[in-house]
Amino acid sequence: MHCPAPFREDRLDVLHDLIRARPLATLITVGTDGLMANLVPFSLHEGGEHGILRAHLGRNHGQLDALRNGAEALVVFHGPEAYVTPSWYASKAEHGKVVPTWNFVMVQARGRPRVIEDADWIHAQLAQLTASHEDKREHPWTMADAPDGFVAALLSGLAGIEIPIDAIEGKWKASQNRSPADRAGVAAGLRAEGSCAAMADLVAGK
């Protein structure tokens, strides 16, 4: 990943927080049919130096063959993003030497996947992923709410994926290379347009 120093994020806790907050990631593999990319929701677990990613796919999913061959996979998690107009920069009025850009946050994780066929493992991954998104609801849905036969049939059609993270890096492009006045203008502009409050907070240093 191209990542100039001002935008580099190496703190593992920050990277993990983004993964937990934005678990729908782009899973990228290379197989006999070439490159393949799909959006897949992941759960993050403790283990190894950088953590472990787990997910599931349907057994008829076209990416499973590439995952089974053990080649390195790239998982890209996407955070807040927003277009930035140079009209928000204070420096536009000073010298006019400004252009549009795009602010964004992303985490890239790499590792060698293994495909898991064990129904208990897949059930646990589904339950954990569901709980992480249902727990804050007034009436959270759980796996136990579905009929046993339905769940068993569902599990028989799924395969698990586990990717120990061998390398992880983050890019937080949030106007860090601009002056304080320009950053203040970007944060104010984003808030005024209501386009991305999360990016406005990042630009403002919150």
C-alpha cells in the first residue's frame, strides 16, 4: 500500500478498533481464475502477533478454491471517507495553489487462509459475528431464535475461513498534511454539508 508518512497508522489497537467498527471488508485472493474480490463480514479474534480474522462463505462460493490453495489473502477494511473541495481551504484565498482530494481511512491485513469444514466452528463464528451486531439492540436476535433444523441446514451449506494476520497496516488520510487553518476549514465544511461527521472529527483531531 502506498502510504506517505503523515498518513501512516501503526498502532495495533487503533487498527483493530477500525476492524471491529467496520467489519465488512474486501477479501482479495489470486487463484487459477486470476484475481477475485468479494465483500465479506469478518470477526476479529485474539491470537498470534496481530490477531486472527474469521468469516464464512457458502460452499458454492467461487472464492473458496483460491482460499483452499493457501495462497496469501489480502483483506481490506474501509473506514470513513469524504471528498474534500479546495474551497474549504483557508489557503485558497491566500495563493490559490490548491486542488481537490479525497480523505479516507483503511486497514489492510494479510495472511494465509485455511478453510474450515467443522460445523461447531462455523456455528461459533456465526454466533459471535451476530452477537457483536445485535447486543446493543433492545431485543437482540440470537442463533437460538431460529429453529434447530433450519440452523443445521444453514451450517451444512457454509464453510469457515480463518486468516491469522501476518501483516497489518493502516492509512488515515485526514488532511494531516494541511495547515491548521485548512484543517479547520475542511472540518467545518464537512459538518456544514453533513457528508461525513466521522471524517470531520478525524480532521479536527477528535
